[in-house]
Amino acid sequence: MKKNRKLKRLTRSKHNMIMELINLCLKIQEGQDGEIECRNVLGKPAVFFEFSGHVAWLEIRVFENGWNPGLLHDEQFTFEIDGIFSKRKFKECRDYLLKLI
């Protein structure tokens, strides 16, 4: 029984960290009116958040000055959700995203 509670706490914690990253990604994409906007023009950051359920990983790619075809991302973070979820990498990603808001 104790093992099960510990597993649930770890899972809940990982879930909360992932949700925090999603919320930060969405916040970065907000326009002045608070609505999510397209960022295919240069000047404002564009964030790509991809969750792949078949392999249980997520990837965040950031284009600090907006996205255009052929541009390489400025930063990329990849997390294995079913493996060891690095809190260090989470904090690094979170801090980076916070700077873009």
C-alpha cells in the first residue's frame, strides 16, 4: 500500500510539472488581447509543444523571434515521460520559458 501511494505522488508531481510547461508555452503564444496567436512572422517567440503518446515523450522547441520555414529552433527540450523525468532539465526549461514571457 505504501509503495502505491509513493508512486501516485511521483506521478502527480510529474503531471504537474508537465502541465506547468504546457501553460508556459501557451502563455508565450498569447497576444496583447490574451488570445493564442499565430507566430509565423518574425518578432515574437513561437513555441512548438509536441507530445508523442506512443513513445511517452514530449518535446518543446522554441523559436525566439518567431517561426518561418527553414529556420532552426533556438532551443529544444526533450523529456521521456515514462523513464526518468529529469527535474534539473524541467527547471532549465521552465526558467528559459519564463524569460520569454
